[in-house]
Amino acid sequence: MSHSPNPTALTVHQKSRMLDIAFDDGAAFSLPFELLRVYSPSAEVRGHGQGQEVLQVGKREVGISALDPVGNYAVQPSFTDGHNTGLFTWDYLYKLGNEQDALWQDYLQRLQAAGFDGDSGRAPGAALASKAATGAGCGHKH
């Protein structure tokens, strides 16, 4: 049976709009608030089934006004745009961190396809560049 990583540190950075999270397996991620907001695990964002996802736009400047613990398995952020229904489990935060580059690319492509090119605070490739700059990469060239 596989062990699900548990967080060892969780830090909200209001100025840079980043959530830093470290796990007991040594992994550590910096997750932009915008990424957390557009990939919120809520029904409002995900819809009620495959193909019913709702593209989130205008979230470039979103902040987190509160981050409440939910038991020993999740946190529930309150975003400054009023959204507060997503429960982010440790496994889901780990997944967001681990798959951040692919998720950003998917989001940017969906924005572009919907005519909102440039709506995100991230430029294509920015997630890769910021990851490399912090030395938090896996060591492989992308």
C-alpha cells in the first residue's frame, strides 16, 4: 500500500501570491494562487462530471484571504474573489505541485482557445522558468 505524503510546512505568501508546501517525502512546491483558483476541486470549477469543467478567467490577481484546515487531510482556502468551496486535500496539492507545468500549459491553451489569450498572470513557459530559477526542478532538461 502506498503512503500518501503529508505536509510538513505550509506558508502563504501574500505579496508573491504563492502557497509554499513541503511534504514528508522531501518534495516541496510553490503553487501560485491563480493555479489553485483555476484548478479548485469545487463543483463550481469542475462541474458535475467529465466535460462540464468551467474555464476560470480573470484570476491573474486573485489572492487568498484565509486558509482553513479541514481535519488532518485538507485545507480550504477563501479566495479574494469570493470563492471558498474547494477542499484541497494533501494528495490534490501534491498532484498540483507535481503536475504544475502541464496544468499551466493546459490552462493557457484553454484560455487561448476561448479568446482570453494573455488573461493569465503566467506566460507560456513561465512555470518552467520559475521552477528552474528556484532550483526545484527534477534535474532533467525540458
